[in-house]
Amino acid sequence: MELRDKLVGVWALVSWQSTLDGEFHGYPFGREARGRLTYNANGTMSAILMKPDRRSFS
């Protein structure tokens, strides 16, 4: 099975931190960032990333 086939599905963000040359630069969306990545068998991908305290649109 190729790597491409193993990645197909929906993935949850566990953590996200920024580094440059091995040096920590912070959490772009906060320590509790939320997100999902979706990889489809046809080669398309989508990402949804957000801060946990984002206000509702309503």
C-alpha cells in the first residue's frame, strides 16, 4: 500500500506550534487550536483550522 492510500481519510489536529531553525516561536492559533484535514482518494485535500475561542457567526 502506498503512502497516498494510507493518508486517505479525516485527521484531527493534535497540536500546532511554530518553529524556525529549530527555535520555538509560539502557537499560531493558541495552545488549544482545533482542526481537521481531509485527504480524498482522488487526490484532493481540505483543511479547517481555528482558534478554540472563535465567536459564532450568529
